[in-house]
Amino acid sequence: MNTTTSTMQEQHHQFITRQASARELTTAALERIAVTEPKVKAYLTVCDAAALEQADRLDRQLAAGEPLGPLAGVPVALKDNMCTDGILTTCASKMLADFVPPYDATVTTQLQAAGAVIVGKTNLDEFAMGSTTENSAYQVTANPWDLTRVPGGSSGGSAAAVAAGTVSLALGSDTGGSIRQPAAFCGVVGLKPTYGLVSRYGLIAFASSLDQIGPMTKNVKDCALALDVLAGHDRRDASSLQYAPTASYTAGLEAPLTGMKAAFPKEYRQEGIDPEIRRVMEETAATLESLGMVIEEVSLPYSDAGLSAYYLISSAEASSNLARFDGIRYGYRPETFENLEELMLKTRSEAFGSEVKRRIMLGTYALSSGYYDAYYHRAQLLRNQIREQFTGIFSTYDLVLGPVTPALPYVQGEKTDNPLEMYLGDIFTVDVNLAGLPALSLPGGFSKSGLPVGVQFIGGHLQESKLLHVAYQLEQTLGLDLTSPVAKEVLK
Ligand code: GLN
């Protein structure tokens, strides 16, 4: 049995129709991990024993005729900033090198209740700060389409895990693009839900007003099915929306697109964007028009300001969230220290990587009295303008069409010496988080060199269904072969 290319839906179907046991599906995933990991390095922890135990439990449930969840039998992976009871959760930081959470994140509970089998925890940029996964304290993950390139970040491990064919569903978190950008770089589907739709309880916080967990999958239908499991109110997350979807996110995927209207901002078509990405964008617009959608050019005048507002606000929140790592309560502790001050100083100097320190310093500066009004307050005002700008657009249009990134996947090391250049790559994703909106990244085509190119659909508040609908129709029309070279190797 080779399940390298099979989707979440297919694996679940194989299980409930008894074509494959949960143990077989899990063993196959673990074998694929063993084969691909030496090259891809997507996982920080592989939990063989716990996964097989969970698989056996599911096999017993099926045999006993007990009710089974919608993901029963499906091996899945979680970004290593989501808490898993009894399983190491490092945030790819030296700070949490031996942190074994005593509780599960809500998403972990939801996946397990749905019958998914957690096979591993995936690599990320330390504390989710970065766009290439190169800021991990442990390893550099490679892009399964070209091993010399980055998988994107910060959920690069999750994207690479799906693209390498090891799992059909991995969760990522997106604070400023960290689900959508690696999805685009690795040729998978990634959804950043509306802020508050998926619980953040047990997600180790980077910037609490922006962070959101979402699914990364091989196709749109799986993404919709995964969202069915994850969406909904959680009383343990104070920012969780009082909202419960009334129908499955798969309902309505098959309907024609006739009459739907998309806005294509002129700021998303400018020079500066890689010509190959511009070509795929123009082709996408033409395909959507041929499917009956109306596409019109609009302007997003504040889109330039989003990046500065994002880096100020996210760093300010990070400086506050990361203050808890002081060597006293949990996490890294230096071997020797003279007094309390030295304990904190040494803990934070030794255990945080340089990007995390850069953000803490930037954030602390922006929040300090004397600078607060000039930086943090102004960034918040810009955030409001960006939100209003989108509200205006969604009063006329169903969604906004745009690129995910201005560039193709970088070669490893290409951006590491220049943080500002790295930040510029987030230009098309951060506004969505500032406005709290849902957005989906779909593989839209390939560069001449065979690298995947993502396209982005941004929707109004809680309009995930519309994004999934349009993405599904486009995906069906394009019919791209998204099997990466690494996954093809495994198939041989
Ligand atoms: N690349 C962005 C940053 O470094 C976004 C990260 C994220 O979404 N977690 O802040």
C-alpha cells in the first residue's frame, strides 16, 4: 500500500472501509518520514510509540463498531508551537529544549477527538518568527521541490511534511503569513482562518492579536474538512469568537462561480513582483473570469504601510509575551548565576536566538514611554485604516485576489544576513492578520524552473466558505500535478 499521494479524505475512507487499518496507515506514514527526513528535516519530534498506540485504539474502536470521528485513521503533524500532552514542544527554541507540556492545546484535543493520529511535531522559525524556517535552533528544513531552497516559514516544517507526502494534514500558525507563505513555497493548500475562529488555547504565543492556527493540506476539500474539525468557540481562549459554523465547509464547493466578484488590487500587480508570479496571477484572473467570475481592479492605498505596522505591533506583543521566559518558572536555566538579575540575563541571552532578541528589543523600544505614541500608537491607527480599507472592498466584492509572496522560494542562506529584506517578503500576507481576515493560499501554477507558485484569496470576516469555494473550482479547473520530487522518489 502506498499512501504517499493520498489525501486526508482518501486515507480516512481506506480506514473506515477496512482497506487499511489505522496501524497500517500510521506505519506507512512513519516509514515515509524515515525515508524523507534525512533530506527534508521537517520534523523536530516523531512520536512513533504514541502514534501506534493511538492507531491501535482506533482499530479497536472500528472493530467494536464504536462511533468514529471524521479524521479517523489519518496521520497528521502539528507545528511544534502547539502543546501536546506528554510530547516535547520546543517552539524550535533552546529556551524550551526539554519542555513537555502537561496539557493539550485545544486543536490537539480536537484532532484526536476526530480520530487523527499525531505522528510528529514539525520544525519552525524559533517562536514562529521568520519566513524561511532557518531561524530554528535545531535544523534547517529543505523544500521538497528543490532541496537547496527553503520551504518558507515560519510553518515550513508543516508545509514540507505535507509536500514530502509524509502526512496529508499538518497544522500551522499564521501571525503574518506563516501558513500561506510556506504553503505557496511548497505547493500545498494553506488556510489562515478569521481571527478567533480556531482556538489559540495551547498555542505558544508570538503576537496574540494576530496569531491564528489553520490547516495545511494537499487539496482544498481536505482543507475544508479539517476546518470543520477546528472551527468553533472555545471558552478557554478569551479571544475565541462566539460562533459555530452551521454547515460543513465542504457544502457548496461544487456550485458554479458565475456572478461572484473579485477585487484585484493594482498594488498586487506592481513591478517588483517576480515576473513568473505575475504571470501566474494574470493567468489565474483569466481562468476565474472564464469560470464566470467578475474581476475588477481596485486600489489598496494603505497596503504599503501594513508591513511597518505589522512589525511594530507583532514585536511589541512578542516582547510582552516572551517576558515569561525568565529561567524561573520553566524553560532553560543557566548552570551558574550569582543573583536573580544574572539568572534572567543569562537565561535570555543564552537561550533566545538572534531573531527573537531582535524582535524583543524592537518591541520593547516601541512600547517604551516617549516612543509609544510615535510608534505603537501610530501602528494601531494604521491597523484600523487597513481594516476599514478591506471592509470597504468587501461591501462590493466577494473576495480579493493577490499573490502570496513577491518572490519564488529562496535558496537557503539567501536572506539570512538581511532581516529587512526577509521582512519585505511578507508584504502581501501581513495586512490580512492586521485586519483579522481569513485568507487561503492555493497552488496556482509553476515557474519555468518547476517551483510552485501560490495565489492568495482574501475574504471578509468569517467568509471561509467563499474562499474554499473559489479555490476548489480553480483547483479542479487547473488540475495541477502537485507531487513534489521528494514525494515522487518515495513512490518509486
Ligand atoms: N514572517 C513573519 C514574521 O516573521 C510572519 C511570521 C508568522 O506568521 N508567524 O513575523
